[in-house]
Amino acid sequence: MTPGWRLAHVLRAPSLAMDFTAREWTELFAVARAEQMAGTLAHRLNGLALPAAVQRLVDDAIASAGQVRLAALWEAEMARRALAPLGMPVVLLKGTAFAAAGLSPSVGRNIGDLDILVPRDRIGEAEAALLAAGWEWVKPDPYDDAYYRRWMHELPPLIHRERDRMIDVHHTILPLTARITPDAEALLAASEPLGNGLSILSRPDRLLHAAAHLLADGDLAGGMRNLWDIHCMFASGASSGLTERARRHGLIREMARAARLSHALYGTEVPPEWQGLGVIDRLYLRRLTARDGWGRQTRKLTRLGFYARSHWLRMPPLMLARHLWTKYRKGYRPVG
């Protein structure tokens, strides 16, 4: 069993780890850290009769995840205060949304940037309010700035000058140049208020956003964590009305594949028609589990293929060629 698959099996059934050797424990936590799932793993293991050294790792990971959660919620509150005078809808996305609503994917989850969704026709107001509240640009390059504003689904990223925390302000969930165009107005209209001026996406839309982020807008980096989010949401009953909603957003194929992958990796209970793996699905699983025992990325050709795929999904061929040539001239190279 490869280290990536071993992590998936332990998340699915933590008691499988009880007979691990010291080396297997080391590899397990190395891969979990690399996948930003150490806190998730720790919560799954906590309460078992663990070796003392492993219990210390578990305690540290749980404490660290708690601090990350508090910092993420505080950043959401700061954004709420900055945007409250505008009276516009502000929807939390991804990890911060899970934490703010106390949803099951948030248990031990690592949370990076603050992601929010606002109406596209008011994004200029949101930008001005955040700049006035202490956020500033991360990407000062004119090409990058123009690229984000014209073609992307979000403003160029902002970082707070004092707290050193980033915020991504979205007006939809996929780039405007992407082949799939989710209904952003429907996402906002169906969002669920938290009672503090902030909202989160509806239950099916949370699942669809996770599937879109994983399969229609990236190279599957961090995919094990994203699939765990999907696993937890299915387990909590978020699939009601999912098929109809997926058709509305043009994400039925992506949602079906995400469900198949989650079922294969974590044993997620999904509809029977979403349980059989195809040949291409196995390639996705090969990419998702591409880690060695040190947590380092492996399968370079597979990763390169998915990197190319991510750009192909984002924009038409001629635009893609111009974009990649421009980035190459500026000295950008893909990592790994």
C-alpha cells in the first residue's frame, strides 16, 4: 500500500493504524502534513490507545488546528466589519464557511486564505472597503492585475498589512473563461445566513463548489483534503437536491466524478450510479495519492499532465498559449 492510500485508509477506519510500526506512523503523519490533513487525522485517531509518542503528535496537531480555526474565524469577522456598511451579501466559502457554521468538514481542518463571494456588480465597492480597512495587493504586476480583473472569478488576492492574512474576493466560483459557467446569482440567492451578517452556500451548493474547485479549476493539488470535505458533506446529508442543482450549474459530470473518487478513496456512501470507477478515474486517484513516505510529491509526469489539464480547463487554446508565453517570459515556472 502506498503512503497516500495508507492515509486514506486510516482516515476511513482509524483502528487500522493500531498495528503500525514506528516507520508507518512517521510516514502517515508526513503525508498528512503534506496534504494539510494533520489536524483531521489527529481528530480521527484521538481516543484510541495510541503509543505515547503518537499521542503527543495527535495532541499537538489538534491544538494547532484549533488555533488555525480561531484565526480564520477572526479574519472572517474582520472582513464582516469592513463590509457591513455596504449592506451587500457576503458569503463565506471553503474552510472558513465550514468552521463558521460548525460543519463536520471543519473538524481539525486546515484553513488557509479567507474566501468570500459577493455580487459581481458590487465587487468594486467590496474592493474599496477592504483596501480602506488595511488590505493591500499581493500581485502588483500590471499583467496579473489585468488578467484577474478581466478573466478570473475573483479579484487579485489581497493581504492585510498588519495581520498578514490573505483574502480572495470571488464573484463566482469558476473563471469567466472556463468551459463551465455556474449560476453565481443562484449561489447567492440560495445562500444560508449565519445570523451575523455573513452567509454560507446552501447544502448542495457547498458540495458542488467543492467538486468544481477540485475538478474544474486546478491540478488536484490538495485533492485528498477536498475529497474529505466532500465525504463529510455526503455523510451529513448534503446531497438532497444535488442532481438538480448540479444541472443548474453545469457541474453534473464533475459532481459525479468527485462522488466516485470519494467513494473509492474514503468509502463515501453515494448513489449507486456514482460508485463505479472508470479508467480515467483511476488516473485521478493516481494523481491524488502521489506522495512518498516523506510526504514528497511523486509521479512527476502524472502531475505535469494534470497541471496542463488545469490550464486547458481555464481558458480557450489561443488565450492559453498567450497566457503561458507571457508568464514564461516573466520567469514563471511550475513548481516540481
